[in-house]
Amino acid sequence: MLRLLIIIISTLLSVNLFAGEFAVSPLVIDVDGPKNKRLPFEFTIKAKSAGDVSLQVYDLKQIETGHMGFVLGEKSDKNSKASWIRLKDNTFSIKTDDFVVAKGDIRIPSKAKGQHLAAIMVEEAKKESDKKGIDVKVRYAVVLKIDTRNGKVKKYRTKTMFDGLSYKKVENGWEFEGYFQNLSKVEGNLVTEMQIRNTNRKLIGKVELKTLSAWQRSEQHSMVYPGSRVRIFGTLNEDLDLGTYQIRVKNRFNDRNQPVFKHDLTLDSKSLDQANGEGNAGS
């Protein structure tokens, strides 16, 4: 069954969020404990005006922009975090300026490893009679960051891959992009620098590559979650003459240097015409 994907373009912060008719706090909850035991969690919902709210469990999937996509969970699906999570109540009626504490628990399966994400979507429940004009639904995602290590210092192998390097001519220079995949079981910060050298190994320029999410938030790194494949890109703000260049992409993930991606870029009249169009792909 196809499940609804909601893209939330926002930063996951441990802060209160107040908009619409109610507020939710906290927005991020860390869950760490033994497997096969019920681990409780709770969060507060405060009403600005009287109303009803509903709660649903969502799975989180990072999309290639670096933002998070939310997919409605299914309890019958063992691969869904909804099968791990139990909510005490799914709906609440809250009076003006009053609040409720939503409670639930998580049971981490014995075979689970690494870090996982899930979310409780909190949504204002409006009656059909209350809807006027364009109906705007306000949703808040309480993100559950689940760590299976139970407080133990357990190191997981860092495994990543970079591929799909491509480039195109833009107004202020050249735009480069590629894809970084986190094949590890833990999330991490990615810092990527691309170096361009001529055949004499003289440094021509450096390009910082980041996800769209990281560029939008003006962050120095890109957050990449387990199993995610993200597009990272950046611009060289100067022109390149025709010729051959050595491209080196250096990825540092979770403070560990990853294998350097190497590519020889040849710019001739043909490739320049291609780059001015749809862009050119590296190998």
C-alpha cells in the first residue's frame, strides 16, 4: 500500500514551537534503554484556544535534499517504527490556556542496531462545520531519536560512498554536485571539500559541497542519517579555461576522513556546450 509522504522543511530543534492554536514541547526526545522493554516518553501540548488534537506515528525518511520526509506508520509492518511505539491516547480535547501531557512508550526489538528515527505527528483536529475558506492544517512533529546502544560505548563501522559527480556552467562560474550515501548504522555530520587542480597540480579552486537543507540553514555541515543518500552541491565562483583538471572530493564524516573521490575533468568545446545545457556527468 502506498503511504503518504509529507516533507517537513525545517530544523529539528529541542525547543518549544507555538503557532496556530496550540504549542508542543519538546520537539525532539532522545530514547535510550534496554531492548524488549517498554521505554516511556512524554511531551506537552498547550492550547492557545480550546480545540481538539490528534496523534499519529510516522516513520522518518531523509530525502536527497537533506530534509526529512514523514511517512504514515503501519503497526502491521515490522519495518515500520509504528510497530515499536504505543500511544496511551490518540486524541485530546484541550481547554483555552490549558495543557495535556501526551504519553507513550517504545519497545526496541532485540535485533535492532544503531540509531533510528520516528515521529509523533500532532495535528489540530477540526470539525467540518468549523472549516471556512481554505483549510490550513497545522502539524507538529515530535521526533523520537532512538538509540539501541543502551548507554554503552559501542562503535559502529563508518561506511560511506560518494558518486554521481556532475557539473554545469552557471552565470557566476561552475556548479558541481554529487551524491553522498551513509551506509553506516549511525547518523553523522558531513563536511565536503572539492579541490580543482590543473595538470601541473596547481590549485585552481576549492568548492564547499552541502545539502540544500544545510545551505538553507547556513550550517557548516550536512547531517546525513543512516541509510540516506543525499545530493550535495556547491559553486566555483570563477571561470575555467579549456583543458584538463584533476578533481578531488574529500569527505569527512563524523570526524573521520573518507576515501577520496578522484576524477579527471576535460573541458573542450564539446563538453563546454554540454555543460552550458543540461550539465555533464563525471565517471
